Amino acid sequence: MGLSMALIITVANRKGGVGKTTIATNIAVALMNKGKTLLVDADEQRSAYKWNDFRESKLDSIAVHENLLDMLEKKVEDYDFILIDIAGRDSEVFREALLVTDKLVVPTQASLLDLEVIPYLEDKIQKVKTDNPTLEAYIVINKAPTNPKSSEIEQAKAYLADYPNFKLLQTVIKDRKQFRDAIVEAKSVSEMNSSKAKDEFNEFLIEVL
Ligand SMILES: Nc1ncnc2c1ncn2[C@@H]1O[C@H](COP(=O)(O)OP(=O)(O)OP(=O)(O)O)[C@@H](O)[C@H]1O
Ligand SMILES: [Mg+2]
């Protein structure tokens, strides 16, 4: 054991396009204001890495596609927080991340096609509990419809209540343009004008951190 070990947060889902990178980049900015933070981009697309590269106030960031554990072992004593953005498919890097992650954040959209991967993730977490018993796993509904008449959110919440390895977050992150704009501007929503996106993301952070 080192003197101090980074808290490791992983954002993952085998589904693509559910908002992993969006949520990872927004968490990253929140963490960098709390302590020394490393942003690990474990997706070949390198979206998070590139987002950081365009920023004025950059985080430390590395792109990793294999041997995640070797890299983490070298870095874990140098940081307060390590945030990992995982590719939207099954990967060795995801398996490695599960072994050492303190907090796993799984964003999902509310539709049935996006939810069908959850039983598989529930099983993965169950299996990794022997090696990583303190892992906390959270599901957050993202890109949810803003139309108050939509029943999709309530239906998704009901479905997700049946997976005991996951804590379903109360906060629902809605489909808001500001999240897309923030990525393009190499910012977090917290660095933009006040908005519902910013308020929602703050609620999310309170639940997860
Ligand atoms: N809450 C949101 N509101 C509006 N747009 C969003 C939201 N979350 C994500 N998006 C948009 O959805 C698209 C996919 O998001 P993102 O790239 O973060 O997903 P991902 O899960 O990382 O995808 P991939 O599997 O390709 O890595 C992007 O255009 C992003 O700007
Ligand atoms: Mg991504």
C-alpha cells in the first residue's frame, strides 16, 4: 500500500452512444477542482483525450488500450482521482478496470434496446465481487426525454429497480443541447452559462461523489 491511493471512477457500458464520454468529461472537471486528477481514455476513438487536448486548463490525460492495470499501478499513488472512460463494447480493458474500480458509473438511455444490456452488466459485477468486494456500481439514466408527458423514464426506473448490484440514481440527466455544446467547446456544463444541464449534473455529482 502506498501513502495515498487514488479513488478510481470508471464510466462504462457495452452500449455505444449512451453518454459515457459526456459524463466522464463532466465528472473530470468536477474532480480536477477537488484534487489531482488523471483522465484515462481507454477508447480508440480518443474522444475524451482530444476534448482535454483542446482545453485551456488541461487535466493530465493518457490514452490506454491495453495493460490498464500496469499503468494504474504506476499512477495510483500520484493522483487523488483517476477517471476512466471505457469504449462502448466488451473489452479486456473493461474487465481490468472492474477489478480495481471504486465507483462504476453506467449511463444508459431509457429505451428498451439500451436497457437490454443491463442483465449482462449485473452478472459481470456479481462475478467481480469476489476480487473487488467494495465496488460500488451506479446506473444513471441519460439523454432522457424532456417532454413531461413521456412515460419512458418511469418505465426505465421500474425496470432498473430489479438489479440489486446497481444503485439507480435518482437524478435523471435529460437530453439537453448544452451537453453537446460543452463537448464541442472543450468544456464541462459547469463551465458554461447556468442551465438545467448544469443543475442536473450537480445533482448527479452529489449522488456519486
Ligand atoms: N444528456 C445529453 N444531452 C444531449 N446530448 C447528449 C447527452 N449525453 C450525450 N449526448 C450526446 O450523445 C452523443 C453520444 O454521447 P457520448 O459520445 O458521450 O457517448 P459514448 O457512450 O461515449 O459513445 P461511444 O460509445 O461512441 O464512446 C454525443 O453527440 C453527445 O454529445
Ligand atoms: Mg465515448
